[in-house]
Amino acid sequence: MFTVLRGCCITQVPARVASFGGVVHAARGSRLSLPCLTVGRPRPAIVWTHGERPVQASQRLHVDDEWTLRIEGAQPADAGNYSCRAENRLGSDSLLYTVTVHEVRNKDIPSTPEDFHVSSTTISSITLAWRLPEGGKKLAAITDYCLHYKREFGEWEKIKIPGTETSFTLGGLQCGAKYLLYLQAEGRRGDSHPTDTIVARTQGAGTIGVYTKGAGGPPHRHHRSLHPGCRTEDTGSAKQPPAPVETPTNSLKCDGALKDRTIFKK
């Protein structure tokens, strides 16, 4: 309801916003228009903000003569809350838009697997689970999953998993060791974005070096397990290479180059 104050010759009206805000979903690269129709006399001053900061005009973003905020080629950084505030000396009003920007992907390229996590561990294995991406068309695009993993400070390896699976046990791992893992879905025309990298540790406390001295000889180094279930082996005085990670018989090596990832989620 408007409050109208009648003076000698001028009708005065408090500032009001006549447009309605709400949630706006936009595809990346699309054009956005956020109207802010206002009324008031004296004419209201209008201020657009993105989050807590005033909107700055640029080649992609500007406010037109009717105070509509226009965004060209929407990007993820454009997502967030946009507020339009109108104010004159008689009052003020505002509206709020919440903008989301999502990727547009080829229908044959699957979405990223969801909720990738560790479900259990043993002294020599890590069991992983995930959920299928939402959307029937995207499910049909998944041909395989590719699991990328490495032991801490080791080299990345990867294993192919059938696209019908939503869990996998990675076996033949070292006792008491930390591993980094992430997952991608594969399609006929490309791969999904990778999941966040997760960190998991096999059970047990690993191994320690124990030195013994034989008669008339140099110290001799052994590796002794700190967990009753871990295998104890005598590595001898020479440095031995780490045991290879076994590949399950129902899995294949993924194609393509391995990519090191330095950002991971704890």
C-alpha cells in the first residue's frame, strides 16, 4: 500500500520496488535479466549489490535505464545473491534474487559421481562407494568409471570399473598406509569432472626398521610390523622397492595419461 502525501502542488510517494525477486537458474554462458521496477516521488535512488558489494559495471554486466541488471555470458562467479534497493526521503524498499549458474554439458558426457567416500578399510584394502548422478539421460551416458589412486608420496595409478557399479574394493594395499583417491565417470564422448580427492588409510600402524648386527658384519635391517595383521618381512640390508599394488582380475587399466592433483579434501 502506498502512502500519498499531498502538498500544495506535489504528490509525494515513498520509494517502493514493484518487481518480485526469487531464485534464478542460469546455464553457463547464458544471458540474465534481473528487473527492478521502482516507484516513488521524489524519484528513488537505486543501488544494486552482489553479496555485500555494490555491482560494478563491466563489459558483461550493466544496469539499464529501467534499473534492470543485465548479465551477458553468465559465469560461476556471477552466482549468489543480488539485491536491488530503492530509497527516497520518505522510505525505502528492496528485493532479492538468488542466482545459480550451472554447466551445460553434452548429453553423452556424464555428470560427476556424487557422494564419493570410503565405506570401510582393512589392513590391505579400501572399499569405496558413490551415488549415480541424478538424471536419466546422464545415467545412460556412463560407460565406465575410472578410479585414480596413489599411496602418499607415490605415483598416480588408475583402474577401470564397470559403469553399472556404485562401489569398489581396492585391494593389495600396504598396511597402515595413506592413500589419495578420486573418481571420474567415462562416457562415449568424454569424461566427467573428477570428484574431490579423498584421503584414506589402511588399518594397522605400518612398519618400522629394526637393525641387528651379525657377528663380524655390518648392521642388518629388517622391517617389523606394528600391527598383528600386517605382514612382517625381512628386507635385508639392501633397499627394496615397494610392493606393487595388485589389480583385481575384474578391472582394467584406464587409458590416457595420469594427472597429478594437488588439491584434496580431507
